[in-house]
Amino acid sequence: VPAERTETAPSSPASLPAGRRYDLRQGWDGRLLAAYGLEGLGYIVTGTFLVAYAGRLPEAAAISSWSWVAVGLAAVPSGWVWSYAAERLGFRYALAAALAVQSIGIVMPVAFPTPAGVIGSAVLFGGTFIGIVTLAVSWGRALNPQRSGRTVGLLTAAYGTGQFIGPGAAGWLIAEAGEYATALFGAACIVAAGMLFLLAPLKERKSKQFLKG
């Protein structure tokens, strides 16, 4: 997916300002790393507990197992859909939109504990998690083309850390609260926080100059 010019890194190390290194801790790179780590945490909580939560809903228990089928079906075209969105909006806004849609999907069965709410949640969740991976990795490579392998490795580590922390933290919360809704609501807030990281403007002039956007 071609990145917008304002979101790409300089074409060569020689074009960097004197004394500056291309580093994942600068500018949008850090925002992307944080957002992707939060996505890993929120995604795994939802993937782990959505079906169990649906199974406890009196109206939706009968279709709880089908919710995961809906997730899989929605995931099939999601990579293409979000790649197209990136072509139109740029990586930053496409990724923020995908995170926003996913956070709505995560909280939907909590707000609407009905079969429609559960299936709607499954469709929005399934329609975003592969697209988010595609967008984050593609943008990371575009931001740091000279060291794309390192960038992808760091993004994967952040995502994996979130996946490692999520189930244990959510399990503790579920045990304390005695229900799944609190954990899902928390996961939605975590994913939404990643979106806000991306939408907040960069305040440091140096970072703006460094990444040209």
C-alpha cells in the first residue's frame, strides 16, 4: 500500500538532519508502537472472552458459538478493505479509523446484550484485526525503509507484549467483578486509547521536521 508523502521517512540516511538518527522512538514511530501495543492487549482480551460473554447472555447464548464464525467471515476481506482505506486516507487516519471501529465493536455487546449486538460486535471485530496488523506493519516499513526488519520486529514485540499481558489482567478483572462486561469495556477503552495516540498532533517541532509530517 503506498504511503502518503507526509507519512514516509526520508529516502536515504544522508537526507536526515545532522546529528539525528532514524529511531523508532521519534515522532509517529513512537505513536505507532504505542497504538499497536495497545491493540495487542485489547484484541486478545476480546478474542479470548467474547464467546464466553455471549454465552452468558440469556438472549444470545444460543448463537454465541456462531459469533466466532462471523468474526472469521468478516476477516476475509478486511485486509483489502483497510489497504484501500490507506490509499485514500493515508496510513495514520486509516489505522485510527480501524481502531475506532474495533473499539465500537468490542463494546457493542456490552451496550446491546442481544443477538444483534453480539453478531454486530463479531463483524466489526473480525473486520478490523487483520486490517490493523496490515496497516501497522506497512506504515512501520514506510516510516523506516532502511531498517524495516527492525521496525517490524519492535512492532511485533509490542503487540506480543500486549497479548501476553491481556488475558491475565482480564482474567483477574473478571474474577474480581464476577462478569465479563467490565473486561470487554476495558479492552474497548484500551483500543480507543491507541486511536487517540494516532490522532493527537505532534507537538515537538523537531519530530515534525524529522518525519516530515
